[in-house]
Amino acid sequence: IRGRVSRIYESNGKLIVCGMDTLSGKLVEVEADLVVLATAMRPADGFEELARKLRLPYDEYGFFSEAHPKLRPVETNTAGVFLAGACQAPKDIPESVAQASAAAAKVMSLFSMPTIEREPTIAEVNEMTCTGCFDCERVCPYNAIERKEIKDRRGNIIKVVASVNPGLCEGCGACAGTCRNKSITLKGFNDEQVFAQLVSASV
């Protein structure tokens, strides 16, 4: 039975649990010797500030969301940040320990390699044409866009432009599609290269 409890009362020394069975949609009454009430769990104070700094998505209840519930259950959209325990959802101790072990294994796999190989398809910024609107920074789901100061020989700041962190960029292309003056492109996928691919495919 999976249900929502609406009332608990005592009758002839027994506890009667009344509720709605969400599977069948019927009202049920269960006679029990012992009823254990679970205390409601909510995220810790300050989770919004942490989510903002790490660019972590969270659900309507304030729990952090994983990259994929089946394929990447302990990973997030931010490279190098993993989830474990009740920060993702209410969990019991065995499930929290299992998830922590999975997250630790992911971290150890990174440190076990002498170098980390990345996909070459990442975004790059043309600093000459970038106007510093930073629309790309707002749409990037991986927090890969940073701000770079361009200075003259005297050290005076000429302008501030966008810069891509290659360690965080996943090459999704959201920034390239948002850029108003086409100052951001994906390596290997600029307009001329995409057009050449279309011409080759149409032949």
C-alpha cells in the first residue's frame, strides 16, 4: 500500500490508520500495533546561496537535482561537483552511504588518471567583437563562462569580455546560440564549417 495518512486513532487497544491508497484511489483503514511517524525533512538554511555559487539546479522543495536520475545519479551539471545523501532528497542511512560511496568512486576515478581527456568541441570567445553583455553567462548551465579584463599597456581596463573555462565547458552551444553578435562559436562548428557540412550532405 502506498498512501497518504489523514488520521490515526485508537480503538480497542489498537491503532487505526486512515488514509488514501494512491495506487488504487480508495480510502483504507489499517489496524496496527505500532505506528512510527516520520519527521518532515527540509533543506538546510542557505541552500539557495550554495546553489547559486555552484550553479546547481534544485526542485520545488529545495533539494539539488542530479544530471540524470538513471545514467548519472550522483553527478551534477557542474563538472567536479557530486551529490550524496539528503541534499538530493530525503534518504535513510544505507541509501546515503551507498550514494556517498558512488560519489567517492567518481572522484577517485578523476584522481587516478595522470591527465583528464576532454572533448575538443568547446566554446571559444572572439575577444575583439565581444561587447560584454554576458547573456552567455546567464544561460550557461555549467557555469563555464567567466569574466576577463582586457587591459592596455599601462594596466588600465579597456573592457571586460566573456571567457570560457575549458575544464567546465561541455560544448552544449547554449552560449553560441544566445550571443547577439556571434562572438562565441563552438570549435569545429562555426558558420562556414556548418555550411560546408550541409553542402556535403546535400550532394
